Amino acid sequence: MTKKAAKENLRELKSHFKKSITELSRFVALVGEKAHEETKKSVNAFIEEVVDAAQKAPQVVKLEAKPGPLGEPPKGEEYKDALIEAVARERKARFPSWQQRVSQTGFPYSIAIVNKIALVYGIMLFEEIVKEYVRVFFACRPGQLIGGSNQRDGQQRKSLDYSEILSASSVKQLKNNIIDRELDRLGHESIDGIAKFFQERMTVHISQDLLKWSDLRAAYYTRNLVVHNRAEMNKYVHDRIKLCPIGQKVTVKSKLITDLTDALTELNEHLYRTVRVKAGVADKA
């Protein structure tokens, strides 16, 4: 990737994520003002869009049927689909004639349900921010793909086989394939594993540099509990962050989402600045 392309890519990422975070912030604010008619319409439109996306997904994981191993980081789209499916079931169970109910009440969901949706979306956004900035870094510094630990959880990192190398149409595609593999591996890390990755592979210390890091961790682990353990605190999470006693259910309040959006804003700005420097595309003073 050329320096010019990298600069433009980073600017686009910063703008895109800023817009997404702003939309999430506005959504949370609207939920808090649910008495306003326009607010109700906006909230319902958002929920309808989310549920529609879930119905179009190839596979929808039922939350109560597949909570996942305690503390296991989410994989792929499972956590999103699971929670959205739970909301869809809530709609069907409580409001058989949903459209009629919406016209009467304007707000058929509890604030708690909406906050959970916002939480899941916010952590999805966190993971996307991380992956896309790392992608630009590796595209500019492909030599850094060689560094770092070759093991994760006791498993040897898989190397490219001959068929994967020969099937690549160009060196550029081969590099992109390697980057995609690294990002897939990163996607299975916990938030603390992601912080370690930044420190070891990019010498970026997000756990130390971000003022809102503790808020980001709290939201991340709360999301894990909501999706994988029906919001009940377990030992795995409790050993990492003491949100509440083991066995007690965590609550998803609007303040948690507000703190999360503030943390995402800080993360977006921080990674934009630091990746520009680390990738060697920062403007000269």
C-alpha cells in the first residue's frame, strides 16, 4: 500500500467510525427520551432493521440453546445473531400483532433489551475498529507479520501451505491473504489479548494510553456475560474484572453504553494518530 493510499484509507476509517459511534450515541440518547413521538419511531425503526438483518442471516444461533463455554470469546457472528434472535422472540411472544402494538404504544421493547442490543453493537464496532486499523498497519509494514509469538493457547500458528501460495494471483493477494489470517486470529482474542497484540506487534499501549480503557473492558466483559452466560457473572470474568459477585446478574444500564461510546471515540482517535506514525505515513512536522 502506498503512503498516499494509506493516508486516505486512514482518513476514511476515522470518518466512518466517528459516524458509527455518533449514531450509536444518538440512539442511546433517544432511548432515554422515549416519550417523544419521533424518538419512538427512530427506536422502532432501528430495532426493525436489526431484526430484519437477523432473519436474513444464513444461520441464527438461539441464545438459550447455545450459550457457549463460560468466558469463551465470541466467534464470528454468533453473539450478534444470538442476541438479535432473542429480541425477535421477545417481539413474537409479547406482541403477536406487532405492527398494531407499535401504532398504539410506539415503544414495544423494554429499555433493558434495547441497551443490550446497543451493547452488542458497540462491541462489534470495537472489534471492527481494531481490525481495520491493524489491517492498514500490516499493509504498510508487511515485515511485521513475521514478528510476534508463533503460539496461541498452546497451539502452533498454522503456516500457509503450497496450494494457498500457488493459488494467489499476485504477491499483493498473497500478502492480503496473510493479513486476513492474522486478523482472523486476532478476532478470537479477548480484549486483554488484543491489548497484548498491540503492545507486542505494534508497540502501541492502548491499555495504558486510553483514559477510558477501564470503561471499554467493563463493556466488553459485560457483553460476554450477556451473550454467553445469560448475564450471570462467572469466575472467568470475575477473575478479570469484578463487575458484581459471582452468580449475580449484571445489568446493562444506559450509562454503560454512554461510557462505551466515549471509549470508542477515544480509541478511534488514538489508533488514527498512532497507526499513522507506526505505518510511516504521518505528516512531517
